[in-house]
Amino acid sequence: MSDRKELYAFPPEVREAYERLKFPFAAYQFIDGESFVLLVSNGYCRMKDIDRSDVSLYEAKRFYGGVHPEDFGRITETEEKFIREKSDWNVIYRSKNQFDGTYHEMHAVGAFYKMDDGADIAFITYRDLSRENPEKSISYTTAAQMERCFLDPVTRLPNIECYHKFADEAMMKIYAAGRSAACIYVDVDGMRFYNEEYGFEEGNRLLRVIADALRSIFEGALITRVGDDHFALITFWDDATCDKLTAVIQRVGRQALGRSTAIKAGVSPQIGKTKGDAVKALDQARFAAKCVGNDLRQRYIVYSSCIDEEYWNQRYIREKFSEAIEKQWIKVFYQPIVRAQTGKICNFEALARWIDPAKGLIPPNVFIPVLEKYHLIPQLGAYMLERVIRQVPMRAASGLPLEPVSVNLSALDFEANDVVALILKLLEKYKVEPKWIIVEITERDIAQTARAFKQQIKALRRHGIKVWVDDFGSGYSALNVLNQYEFDLIKLDMQFMRQLDDNRGANRVIIKAIINAAHELGVETLTEGIETAAQHQFLLEAGCDKEQGYYFSKPRPLKESLRQDLDPSSGLLRETEKEARLYEHIR
């Protein structure tokens, strides 16, 4: 059991009664953005095809694990609102069964209850709809229950659950009438700022304006509200479809307050005719909407072959990611970090490189945003930590000097995993001292983290694991980062180097000021993106502690990185005779 004193403990007799329940049931508690399973019923274990001993109680985990990738974003949005507002929980989604690996359609209903000690506990009941008679529709005892499940209370439109249940049927009716079907996804640009400026009541009015415009202009379509400010509809696809969409956008623009808020849309035309195509079309339309730029004259995009290629690339990454982890297609590359004054290697940064058997090298600027988008980045973080820690003894066994290695983690890593426990477990497993591992987290992510993150940072440093701030100066929170947290090093964003002489050399002044301020606070500095001798000389004179960039070396695989040393006279990598001999024996 966790040593967190905040976790609620059920009295033994109450726990036993709950656990004996035959219907699927679980109790959860949420603390600092983390979820903990407090108990589950026998019915829950039977539904999941697991033994009670396989359920990890009182350990931080995602509230909803194993959710189908196409449902993940929707469930995450609903989950965040459920936890934040202590609202009712009523969702239909697909979840992977651990026994047979198939996805089952689940219906979960629940609410928060305040216990005697003031703790807010979420009680959730489940139904596995896939195991019920497929010939029968879901049964509800009252019309009110059906309304709560399928009707959005603000706009009185059907909700996302209704879309997933009936969109294929609406699509088939259109094709049965001899017409083509399309999916349209509508999104409000700047809804959060609209609510902040005009209030939530006005925000709800705007949502109703959008709903009314869609109803009157797309008469007969299946129109649903699929998220906070997102709408989806299944309608006819013909020459008039885009004209109707333009009419909706113009009407909403006239009735919205201010001029900073507009709606944008994506269209997936001529969607398929088989089961599941409507859900796939929603994903495509959503993707097209995200491609809409800032040009107010172009507020919608029709999904095309160009967008299709990008969509399928993202889908490939999403679907192949687990296999890439399992089969180690993702490799660890090491880029050296050098002491500015001596030119000697003092650290390495571990970087992920996806070398795919079908597509070749997939660059990190392609696959990492996809993993972030679909909340898969914590799996990459855990994988990289284990690969790097496992490889530390290889360098020791080679007889070469060891240097600490930094690993990039994101805010999601700290939310999804107990990073401290994970690292300490890996260090113990591979007999590695904490001083050889450094954790890097970007300034942007630090600004988005909760109180639990600060506690984990303190714990890492307490255990002798250094923590660095990456991309320092890339956002607006740099000074607050130094004011609110204790870090060992800040890494200046590479844009400083790329624009070193822009605007009469303003970045030269800024870099010097940051370095001086950091040193006053006892924090080391590192600048990345060094590509020329002139940049290196400037940083040397500015007093920067460490440097990193292609001027010294590109990222290389483990075997090549073991052969590297720096020639101080040239600042370039060379291979020592000793390393050349040892290289053949390193695996």
C-alpha cells in the first residue's frame, strides 16, 4: 500500500461487503492529478477476466487505462471535467480486455461522494455491452436515464455517446437514399478566452447559437456535441455542403461577441459504407479542422490526399508505437555535452530515434508530437529511462570514463508515472548509481505541472538525481521557473543561437544576462544548438558552463558514442586508439 496518508481507507467490514458485490464496481480517489484504485468488486474482476491479486490497489495509475486510441481523447476530456467539477460520470467507450486482447464496448456510470473524513471518493459501476445480446439495444429503465446518457444538457443536441452509437446508422441511411455521406467536425477557436472575457453563461449561449445554426442549415443531419466546444455531424455530401458550412460559420460570426472568436471546421467527404467508417471519418474531419490556419477567410478544410498522407503517418505512429517499443525500433542516440572552458565531454543527452523497418528513420519532430497528442509519451519516457540506465554499465565494462546522461521527460510522465519510484527501481535493477542519470524537463512543461510535480523534483534531487530545465527562455515563464523551483542547470533554447545577431544582437545581451543571473543563483548553464566556432567563442567569453550542438557532434548510437572523444585543439570529435580497440567488444 502507498505511504500517502491522504488516501482514504475503508473500514474492514465495509471493504469486505463492497468486494463481495456481484456487479462490476470500483472506488477511486484523485490526489494532485493522480488516480488511485481503492477497491474493486468481485463482479469487476469477472468482467475484466482478472484475479483480484492482479489489481494494483493504492498505486497511482491512469483513471481509464486500455482505452481504444480513437476514444482516448474524448475520454480524457470527460475525465478531466469529471475530476475537476466533481460532476456525474456517464460514458460509453471501448476498452481492451487483458485476457483476450480484444476491445469491448463499456458503459460506465458514477459520481463522487464525500466520506466521513471529508475525502471525495468516486464510485463507478460498469456494464460490458459487448457481452450482452448484440440483437438487443441498451435498455434503460426510464426516459431520463436515456436522456442523461445521450443528450447534452446545454445545447440539447445528442452527445458523443450518441455519435458513437448511431453515426454508422445515419451514414447507411444516406447511402440507402442514393446519396454520398460526409462527416463535419466543428470547433470554436479561442473558446477558453471567450469564456474568460464574457463569462461561462455567454459561452453556453454561443454553444447554443452554433447548435441552432447547425440544426436549421443542416436539416435532417445527425448533429452531435462531441466535446466542450466541438460538434460533429453526419450529413449529405454534395455541391451544397460547403456552402451550408460557410453559412453556419457566417451566422455564428455575426452572433458571437467580439471579433477574436470564430469557428473552424474539417470535412471528411464521401466516407465509407462499412461499420466503423463514421468513427474513422470523425477522426479525419477533426484532423482537417486542426489544419485550419489563422486566415479568417478560410475557416474550413476538406480532407484531401495531402492531408490524408499526414493523417495516415500519424495513425501509423499511433498504432505501431507499442510494437516499436516491444521490438526496440526506437533506439537511444547520444549527443555529447562539453565543458566550454576545456572542450572535454562532461555529459551525454539521450535522444530517441525511431528506425522503422518499413518507413526507415522517423524523425523525433514527427513522432514525438503524435505521442504527446495521444498521451503516449509516458511510455516513451519509461522506455528511454530503462534503455539508458541499462546501457550505463556497458560503458563501465568497456573501461572508458563514465559521464552522466540526461533523459528528457514531459509533464505527462510525471502525471502518469511515479517517476522517482520508477528511476530508483531501474537504478537498483541494473546496479547503477543515481549520479549517472539526469532528468530534463522543458520550461513549457514545468509551467503546466501540478504541486505533485514539485514534490517529485525535490525527491529526485534528494536521491542524488540532478534535474535540468530544457528549452529555457522559449516561453513566458522562465523567471518564474527559477523563482519557484530548485534546479541544477538551465539549458538555453537553441533559438537564441539561431538568431544570435538578429535585432542588433539583442540575444547576445539576453544570453549574458541569463548566464549571470543563473550563476548568482548557483545554477549551471548550458546552451544548445552550437554550430560554428564563432558561437562557441561567444559563449566561452559569456561564461556559459556547457555547450552542445553539431559543432561538436551529431547524436550517435551507443557503439559510436563509445568511440568518441573531443580534440580540444579543433573542437571536433576524434576516435582514440584505446576506444577503437574496445569498440569491437561492446555489444
